[in-house]
Amino acid sequence: MQRYTDLKVWQRSHDLVLRIYPLTKGLPTDERFGLQSQLRRAAVSVPTNIAEGSKRRRPQDYAHFLNMAEASLAEVDYLLLLAQDLGYLEDEASQSLRAEGDEIAAMLHTLRTRVEQGTS
């Protein structure tokens, strides 16, 4: 089985986390334990679930973790939209990250489908 760090979807989701961390530093200090923390945790959850799932013995378990990564990515998408709508993030920055998230979501869906079908 291939190492999770070799998966393009893991690499891109890790890069997304690395882009979100400095961006969230600019959020208001009263969002430190709110939006900032939640957005970071949701973003980190994506590559974390890919990594953890890749070490599961049964394909169904791996697929389950990939599905959790998909759900965390949906949470990231909403939180970016919320931060944009609250005026905390510039539209361009939010939209760029959300577009990257959409591409990662498509990759995750494809991988999960392949794992479920036993063709990964």
C-alpha cells in the first residue's frame, strides 16, 4: 500500500492547512477560540483522516475515514464563507481557498469510490 504522504490528495489538503494557518492569524482576537480555532481544526482534520484511514486494515474503514475527511472539508468551506461574509477575509482569499477545497473534495470522492470498489 502506498504511503499517505505520496497521495496527491493528502499533499494538497496538507498545503491547504499551511495556507489557512497564516490566514487565520489575521482574524480578530475575540475569534481566537471561536472561528480561528474551528477553521484550523477542521482543516487539519482533512489530511489527518486521510493519514489515519490509510493505515486501516479494511477498505470499508479506510473509506469511512475518507468520508470524514470529506465532511471536514465541507466544514472548512462553510467556515471560509462565514469568515468572508463577516468581513474577516477578503473575497479573493476566501474564494481561492474554497476553489482549492472543491478540487480536493473531488479528489477525495474519487479516492473513496475507488477504495469502496476495491480498486485503490
